[in-house]
Amino acid sequence: MKKVFFMVALVITSAISLVSCRETTEKETVIREVEVERVEKAEPVEEKKGILERTAEKVDKKVNKEIDEEIDKIGDDN
């Protein structure tokens, strides 16, 4: 019986010591307010084309001309 009492006392003592040593952490929540300006009727910004886009347009025009010439050679089926 003394051993059981000693073991219970040891368990209770160790449990209390573990719980009492814990640090409680508190979290702070910081809320910031940000002002946002609304822009009404913003003017569109001109987009400049890159070199690849300009080259693609030139190639597309040349290909379209060649396709039109081949269609003219073949003739219209309608």
C-alpha cells in the first residue's frame, strides 16, 4: 500500500511540476487601416508591341498574301 501511495504522489507531483512550468503565449493582433483611392474613368494606357509581335504581324501579312494568290490561282468554286 505504501508503494501505491508513493507512486500516486510521484505522478501527481510530476504532473503539477510539468503544468506549472509551461509558459502561456499571448498573440497580439495588429490591424492596420489602409486608405485606398478610387480612380474613376482612368484613361487606357497604350500598350507598345514587342519585337516578336511586330515580326509576327509582318509574317502574317505575307502569308495571307500568298494564301490569297493561291486562292486566286485555283479559282472560286461558288
